[in-house]
Amino acid sequence: MKNVFPSSKKRAQRPDEVRGEGILQMLKNAKRKRENRREMKADGEWKEYQRENKQYDRNARLKKMESKGKSETNRYKKLHEKVYNPFPENPPKRKDAISKFKQGYTDKNKGDLTEYNNEKREFYFNKGNKKVELLPSDDADRPITKGVKKRNLGKNWK
């Protein structure tokens, strides 16, 4: 196999104009790319460009996985969902569920949060169905917190 890169001796024999021409061209191209990026950011088109780039890359990964026969895996299904549904409806978040729960107490007591602060330690955020629920308790009426993350316990809500 022949080496496609010239040896350093041959490179040194070439005139400076030829050697530096490729480097200058690369620098000009890089400068042009930076200027285009600045213009796109100023016009507000940069975010859209980035999103399209992501979609293109995801689509390429998806096709690669399909060619390898991995179309039944969970990873493939999630990626497929991102490619063909880029703006999904987001499920309610933890913060929204907790604020909705708190709103119920403020509406009932006309803005007084003392009852909410006393009772919130009996509740927790259930990640499965995205709702605030009552903690299970044992026979002595003590809440069972085993298996619940600390940040999801009512006593740790802000």
C-alpha cells in the first residue's frame, strides 16, 4: 500500500506558496463559517438550524439501527418517537402537580397555608402517574416512606 501523504522531505521541497495555500483556504473557510453563525444568531435562525441538525443526526442513527436489525429495542422506539414527533405533548411535571395540590389548600383556606404545611408531610409525589398521593401507613398510623425518593416526600417540598 502506497502512503498517500507525502514525506516531510518532499513537503519541504515544495514552494512556500503551494504549502501555505491549503492552510490559508482552511482559515478563510473557518472565518466564513463563524460569520454565518453570527448572522444566524442575530436573525434568530440559529436555534432552528441546531434543531434541524439534531433531527438529521437522529434520523441517521435511526437508519443505522434499522440496518442492524435493532428496530424492536426500546432505544430504537424512543429515538423513532423523537424523529417522527419532535414536539410531543409533555406530561405534567412534578412542580406543576405539587403547585396544583398546594392551590387546593389555598383556595379552601383563603390563602392560609398553615393546614397545608401541617399536612404536606403525609403526602408524596408519585412519579408513575404524575400526581400527589397520600403516603401508605402502617397499623400505628405512621407513614411508610420506604421506596420513595426524599425529594418526592411532602416534607421536603418548598
